[in-house]
Amino acid sequence: MTAASVFERLSQGSVTSNAAIECSREGYRPSSTKPDTQAQMALWSQRLTQQTELAAARQIAGLSDAELAALATEFTLSPRYRRTDMKRFATPLGVAIFGAGLAGLTLQAASLGAAGRGVLSAFEVICLAIVVGGLVMVAIGTMKAFSLTSVELAYGRVGLYVGLLDEQHPWLYRTFLLMRNRAAQEYRETVLRERGVLRGVDCVLMREITRVDEECVMTLTARAVAEQVQDCGGATLAAGVTAEPHLTLVEPSLSAAA
């Protein structure tokens, strides 16, 4: 039991923990293997700030579809990064302490009046210390919030990685364009066969596969490429290069012209 969990229960108007409530239910079976999706999302967000996009995508793509679906559900329920550190209370607590110290100084000044001004009393010294302490806590909370900016942005990126590539995903058309590459198409078929569905992380890997495949084409000799370009008989293209669909000019019929 931590101070944060006690404070969360008190804020909800209850002193009973969730574990005690679950144990009191009939037929309850505790499970120690249940994954903490909130902690997992925070972990992957932290990794994304420390590693490259491709490295993090390879690791996330190795998860099972059940794990990816759980992370996607967590992101749907909580689209913003939820902090779990103790410093998240520093800013509001510091503002409250600063206000209390400032109120004490105001009351002291009002009670003494102009005649009582001079050497600071012990109460005023305590109030000044409280005001300074409140400002320090606000500064600590603000610095911690700024340091987590990259993690908050990475949290949204992880949400796109684990999200299902459906009609609401922003990378849907990007993935559709990558399917024109044969190597990326083979990866797509492998994922559909082994894991079941495509997710945003697969778009990242398909994009990398397409880039590497195109760079392999650039390693061909110029003579071989020139022969294929100048071949009017439609010779077979190099390995990994597929013919792009093109428009065909259709002559208008006489009935359409009439």
C-alpha cells in the first residue's frame, strides 16, 4: 500500500482498497499474471523516447495480438498519459501551501496594523518559510512536467502503433500505398497469417521494408537498368520491382461523341 493509493481512495470517498472489494465477491479468483496495461503503456512510451522509432516498432511488433489489443484498449480508455509518480502532486500542493503562507502574512499584517510593523515576528517568519516552500514545490512540479513532455508525446505515438488499421486509423492509406511493393506485401500476408490483423506498427515496418527494397534496386548496375528502360518489348523487371498501374487512353466511340 502506497501513499498515492491511499490518497486516490480518499479522493473517491472510500477507505477500502480494490483488492479487498474483489476478494469479498463470491467466486473471486485472484490472478497474479494479469498484465498492468497502464504500466506497459508507460514503459513503451519511455522506451520510444530512448530508442529509435524502428527499434521500438520491432519490439512492439513481437507482442501477441492479445497484448496489442490490451494496449489499444488502454489507449482508447486513456488517450492522455497518466502520471504515476509522486511529483504529480507537487504543483497543486505547492500552490495550496503558498496560498496558506500568503494568507497567514495577510492576516498578521491586518491584525498588527501600521503600528506593529518593524521586526518580523516568529509567526511571520514561519509564514515566509511556508511561502518559499510552496514556490519550491511548484518549481519542482513544473520542471518534472516539462521533463515528461517527450514521454507524453511518445504515449500518443505508441497508441498509433498498437491501434488497429481500420477506417479511423490515420495510417490506413499510407499502408495501402505500401502494399504495392512486393516485399511489403509478403510481410503483410505473413502478419495476417500468423497474428491475424494489421496494426499501426506494421505500417512502420512495411515502410522500412519498402525503403530497403528500393535501396537494393539502386545497387543494380547502370547498364542493366538502361537495358530494361530501353527495352520496348516489356522485358521482365528486376527482382523486387513491380510494374506500377498506369492509365490507358480510351478512344471515344461514335455514339458517345453523338
